Amino acid sequence: MEIDQNLKDNTNVAYISMEIAFDSNIPTYSGGLGVLAGDTVRSAADLEIPMVGICLCYSSGYFYQLFNEKGEQKEREIEWSFFYEFDKVEEPISMMIENKEIKVSAWLYRVIGQSGHVIPIYLLTTDVEGNEPWMHKLTGSLYDSTSRWNRICQEMILGIGGVRLLHSLGFNNIQTYHINEGHGAFSTLEIYRNYNNDIKKVKEKVAFTTHTPVPAGHDRFGLDLVKKVFIDRFPPEMLKLGMENGDLNMTILAMNSARYINGVSKKHGIVTRKMFPDYEIDAITNGVHLPFWISKPIKQIFDRKWPNWKSNPSILENAIEIDDLDLFDAHIENKFNLINYQKGHSWNLLDEELITIGFARRFATYKRAVLIFNDLDHLGKICKGKIQFIFAGKAHPKDQEGKGYIKKIFEAGEYLYDNYGVKVVMMENYNMDLAHMLVSGVDIWLNYPERYREASGTSGMKASLNGVLNLSVLDGWWIEGYHMNKSAGWAIGKFPEEYAKDETINDWKRDAQDIYDILENEVIPTYMNHDEWLFKAKNAISLAAYFNTHRMIEEYAEKAYKLKKQKPWKFTK
């Protein structure tokens, strides 16, 4: 069923993202960027933001993850059928890559908000009748790692193809193209073409969000490659906007084409302004979509106590009023659900009575997954009979160091179990379904990336929502969360301003020792005191009053989209 023309006429925000996570069974995401994008469009639908989304339709997804007995990651292609859940866009558009004309079609997915408001999401595909065989595979794999040529082609399809498709479908009133990370920056070329090569018009239409302070996270393409795929179709004026040190930098292209730029936490805004000092960069701290990430037992508590909490999440500031027994029973149910699932997917069975610490995210090396194993004997003595660990996460197929970290977790787990009886399990194929169980079922959520390389980090927000305590370095969102409420968890190390200028901010040995001290002197004693633990759990829940995508999308609507609010939850231009 096609989207109503009236909805198209009233849609004035186009959200362009390389990945958007709708559901575990729809493999259009790899990690936090996609999950955040999914939460964004869910809250936009709830608040009736006049938005349309653009993503790619990955017929092979990211990858399915397996481990062998040595802890080595193996990847398998995902096969999924979208024919039954999606509507096909019948009329494809065409675009040029090198000297070939390629047809681009799309599958339509609808995100439906609490009031029934629909946000259409178009998943672009080159698997179209009439395309040559090699063209069919261009949109096959998310973050195709086979070549830079494949990567630039995918980003051309997302940006140029996405804007062209919207225009062909009758979305003719787009006032803001929100480019979510640099992958979508080629959209500026099509906007430039649509507005008669007027670069001022482009800058009036574009908002840009950057999500990474890690240099490798900013896509760059060599000029020879750019000339190969575009031939002479890249407008010189636009090319000049993206050039940096002889390469086309997609982040620079997006920034130079945008009227509004933001990072995704207050600290990330500061870091980004240092990285790009010539730009005016705001900060909008990320959130999570509370109705999507809340566990069923915690939701039942909220529904009874605050029937309107979904539309008024600020009411969760009063979480201290939750009955202790209700919260205890809810958490125990979540913990049992997680461990029962784990017992069916691992040979090393966890114990419901022990403090369970969870760590789950992409296995990029800057996230330091193996930090806690810095001194295995010290850790084993602290945790023996008291603490167990559950890990999950994927390493990019080309990231050998990240894969090495997974293997080290297996090896550390064997040593700790053989010598101290401490259990460490690594779950296969981390996805949103497993994430739901982890962020509600563990007792402690662990996070210790290299400082100031974590733009935001939303998994800890999901844990807090479910009464799980954070144990994290002060980076990204946790700087703000811990500053708001120091009873919501524990901080590894100090606030950024407390480090001396000549002090090493990412000392592995010191950070590991700090974790061991917190586990031994604070986590274990607090866990033994149920009243104190539940007090901290309720304080953790209270953070969800702010760290949610309803608050976040309101900020985007006012700052980035220039929409005016109508009470209670609707926005109009």
C-alpha cells in the first residue's frame, strides 16, 4: 500500500542513515549508530514529527557470528526475506556509477507511533530487474568490506539515490535533510542539482550529526577513486567543499554543506569542536526509546504507577517512589530470563545467585573489552564465589585486533574458571533481542572505552532504565548521567576536568586497578545490602527521565529541523 500523498505533502524532514535498526530480524544495522537511528524514528513517530527515512536494504545484512572452540570468530552471510513485511516501490529511479546506468528501487517499511502516525522508511536496493548481475550485489552487505569501490558506491546510492527517490515519489516539501553520520553526505550533490546548483540553498536544507570522535570513523575516499566512479559528474564547487589533504572527506563535505551540525553528548560536542575548530558545532545528547527498551516486568511497574509515562517520560524523575519489593521481583525475573537463555546457548552455566556483570558492544579495540582481565589473579580472588561475567559483541570481519580480543576473553575465562571457579561466558551473535535481555538481566553494566573516544554510548541508558547499575569510565553520556545522580552507579576514574594536563588519561593498569577496587569495596558490599542496592537501582531508573529519544527528538525538532511545537506532542512548521 502506497503512502498517502497528503502525508507526503506534509513531510518536511528526511532522515538519511546508512543503518537503521527496526528489529533483530531485519539486519539493517551493525551497532550503536543503527540502534540509535531506530530509536530516533520510533520517537519521531510517537511525537508525530513529519519525517521520512532513507536507508539501504542489505540482502545479506551485516553478518551472523559464530565462535569455534578456541574463541575464534567466524562469519556467515545472513539470508532474510523482506517480501512479506515490506511493500515494493514499483518505479525505480536511475543513477550513474562510472559509465553505467544503475536502477535503484526500494522497499517500504512503516514505523507507526503511539497515536498511529506513520513514518515511511525507504530501504534502497539495486537488486532490480534490468540491472547487470554485479549491480544486484551493490546493496548486499552492510559496510561492505570487500573494497573501497563498493563502499563509495553504497554511499552514492544512499545519498544521491535516496534524495532522487524521494523526489520521484512526490516528497516535494522537504525542508531539512538530516544526514546521520557522513555516509549520507553525497545527498548534498543531489540537493545541489535540485536547486539549480545554488550552494546557499543546499546549506539552508541540510542538518548533520556526527557520531564519532575516532578518526577512522570518518570516511575518506581518494581523489582517483572519486573521479573513477563519478567521472565528470561531481560538481567542482561541491568537491571543493569536501577536500582535505588530497582526499574527499565525507564528514567535511557534510559539515561544509550544513546549516546545523551537532555531536551526540556534551563531551562529544567539545571533542568535535577541537577536531574541527573552524565549524560551529552544537551538542544534542542521545537517548533511547523507552517503550522499546523497557523490560516487561519494569514496564508493568511503570504502567501501574504512572499510566502516562510513555508520553511524559520526565515523570520517571520520581522513580525513588517505586516499591522496593516490586523492583526486586521485577529484576529477579529479568535476571532469571537472561540466565535461562544463556543456559540454552552456552556450556558454562551461570548462577542466578551471583552478581552478574555484563559487557556488550562492538569489539572495536578502543572500547577495551579485555581491560578487566589486566590482572587475572587479582580479579579471580575478588570475584571467587561472588561475581560472574557475560560478554557479547561482534568484531568487524576485517578487524583482526577486535577478533583477538574475543579470543582473549575465551582464554581469560578458562583461566579464571580453572583457577578460581569464576565464570566468564561469551554469547554468540549479539543482536537487539540479546541486548534486551542483557540490559535488563545483568546486575552491573560495564563500560570502559578509551576516554573521549566514546561519543555517547546508549547501552548504559538502556541498563539504567531497567534498574541496572552502570560501572563506567566518565565519557560520553555517563559524564552527564553520573553528574546528575552519583547514586545511579559507579565511575571509573575521574571527571575530565580533574585530570592534570600531563596526566595519562587512559592508563590500562590504573583503570583496571580502579575497577578491582570498586568491585571489592563498593559493588560487593552494596549488593549484600538489598536496601542500598535497590536505592541505587531506583536512582538509575530516574536517569531515564532525561536520557530518552523523546527529549532528544524534541531538541532536534527545535534546533535542527526548525519546527514549532504544538501541545502536547505534535510539531508543525
